[in-house]
Amino acid sequence: MSVVDCDPRHVATTSSDLPALIATRRQELGLSISQAAKIADVDRATWTKWEKGKSRPYDSNYVSIERALQWPARYVSGIIAGRVAEQTSPAVPPKPESVPIPLEDWALLTPEERTILTRMFIGVRHREQQRRGA
């Protein structure tokens, strides 16, 4: 079974920990409730109920939750069974705009690729300025 094993030094999770773990992981990934719900292909209200502990996900929803939260397969069932330690949540991948392109790699790009990346950078910078109200 590929469920993440619990380090004996850590306290194993239980099904009552699931709502807080879902909310924390979503926030770590920088996702809104609406974004997470869309990735999981569930209603926003359903996702909110899961995070608040007002509803427990059906077994059929585990894969969708794992996909949205970038958890490995059977991670949710491991949490519920107490086989997963809270500290074993997979690392959060960097956001695409936070990954620098080394200058030496820039020289390897074609002029067309440089143009595309420059336009993407300008677009990201423009959106950040708009968000800050500058």
C-alpha cells in the first residue's frame, strides 16, 4: 500500500483532523475555495462544508480532493485511518512565476521563445501592479 507512513515521533491524524488539513493544504497551495472546488469538480458549498467539518467527503471524492490538493494517492484514506502524520504533507511546488530562468539558459532560447517569455513577464508584472492598485 502506498499510503504515507507515520513517523512514530509524530501524532497520527484522524478523520476529525481532515477538515483542518484540507483547509491548511489549500491555503499552502494558494488556492481559493472556488479554485480547489473547481479542480476537484465539486460545488463550492460542498468544499466549504468539508473544510468546516460540517460534511465528510464520500469515499468517491477522495481522489478529487487529492488531485486538487496535490496529495499522493490514498492520502485522504490514510488520514482517516490514522496512518498519515500531519507533518508528512507533500511540499508545495513553486508557482510558475516564482521560478527564475538562469541567465545562461536565456541565451539558449530562440528569439521567438524570448519574446513569449518577455510578454508573459510583462503580463504578470502588469497584473501584480493592478492588484496592488499601482
